[in-house]
Amino acid sequence: MNAPSMWRYSTAGSAPELSGTPREPTTPMIDVTRASYARMYDYLIGGTDNYPSDRRACAELLTIAPTMEHLAQASRAFLVRAVRYLAHERGVRRFIDFGAGLPVRPYVHQVAQTADPAASVVYIDNDPMVCAHGRMVLEEDLLTTAVIEADIRDQEAIFAVPRVRRLLADDQPVAALFVSVLHCIDDTDDPWQLVRDTARRLPSGSYLVLSHLVSDQPALRHDLTSFMHRTIGTWGRVRTRDEVNRFFTGTDLQEHRHPVDVSTWCADTEHRIHPQNTDWKEYGAVARIR
């Protein structure tokens, strides 16, 4: 692995700074006494970048949804399969990972670069710890990887960043990854419009990779949503399959005719994690944007 990147990108769209240049700290203090979604997810998929507050929250979460660990692992496996599929089968070389979360191997750019070492990935997250850690381990090559600290709802700022503009410069297809993140967005912020706005900004023939936590049982949706609001504060909600289907309006689904439990997407792919429950699902698809 190369040394950590010299460059720090911000959503202000200004020129990058040398990391060795003295400057006032821009990252707020990280409160490790309160659980964060990114660190809880990291714990559920077997990561080590989490704190006692996150582990306690996950222990309580698993009393409400005992299979959540499985769902998190299935979601991560889906991301890897989807990126590999797009890179090898659809020739995609540019990816934007919205709500990237803490780095977990294999990283998105490592998967994409098995098809082409020049494949580029921009990682976006609003968690300061995620971005600080990401800059150390994800920005391996200034030409192919970058980490941007931004709220994925701030589309104007994100698409003004020079590194993102570079991905769009010559109208080659770009894959927008929204994996296990949109249930963090409240209805008041209209996650469906967020996805439509992203699709509108991408070149024709780009792709959408999306998964979302769903349940067909209203009481379960309510219980888990309430728990997450109490535990981490701002969150969205668990949604229904019909609500998730709306994200794919105006797209052409790949490999499956409908969104599916993501553990079954491209089921013949090796290392698939098999579904273990019917109460909860990570539900989604890979789709081509018209």
C-alpha cells in the first residue's frame, strides 16, 4: 500500500491542500460515547473500528433484529459482487460510493481495479471518523481514489468538487453506489429525489447500485426505526419493498427482473451469503440509468 494521500478534498470545491501545510483543524471532535451507524455497521460485518458504545448498541439491536448481523454481511457481499459485475461485465471504470462507511477489505477500488488498474472511485461520507480513516487507507493513488467529507444530501456541493467533476468529464458511464445508506435518510429529505437528482447528473448509460433495509411487518419497521432514532439520533426509517422499488423508476434492472433480497442477487456468484430470515431483508438491485 502506498503512503497516505497528500491531498485533502472538501466540498467547497477549492484546490487541494498539502497535508503538511499548517492549518486550523476542520474535523469536529468525535464523540465515542455515543454509537454511530458507520461504526455499528463495521462491528456487524466483523470490523474492528468501533467502540464499546457501538458494541453495546449492536447487542441491543440484535435483541430486536437477531439476523441484523447476517443482513449487514449480505449487504457488504452484494456491494462487492455488484462492483465486480459492473467492472467486468459492463465495463464501468468510475464509481461514486455515497455513504461509504468505514473501510472494509476488499475496498471498492480494489474490486474495480481487478478489471482495470486505472478504475477510479470517489468515497463520500459525512462521518469525520470515517473520512479520517478513509484518507489513511483508501487514498492509495491520487489518480484513482479520493475521500470527500460531505453529506450525501448536498448534491450541489458534491458535484462541484473537482475530483467528482473529473469522473464526469468525458461522458463515460459512472456507477452511483447507495448501499445500505438510504434508510438513514428521513422522508423529509426525500431520498427518492436524492437518487433522481444523482441519476440526472450522471452520463447517459450510467448505473445505480442500491440496497435498503426493508420489512413487510409494520410493527418491526416501527421498532427498529425507533431504536435507531433513540440510539444515534438522526436517522431515516425501515421501508417497504414497494417504497424501495420506487428508487428504480426509469431504470433498467440488470440480471433480475425485479429488486431482490440482495443475498440472492447474481446467486451463482461464489461466496454468496444465503438468506436466513423473512422478517427483515436488505433489498435492492443493480440498474442501468436511461
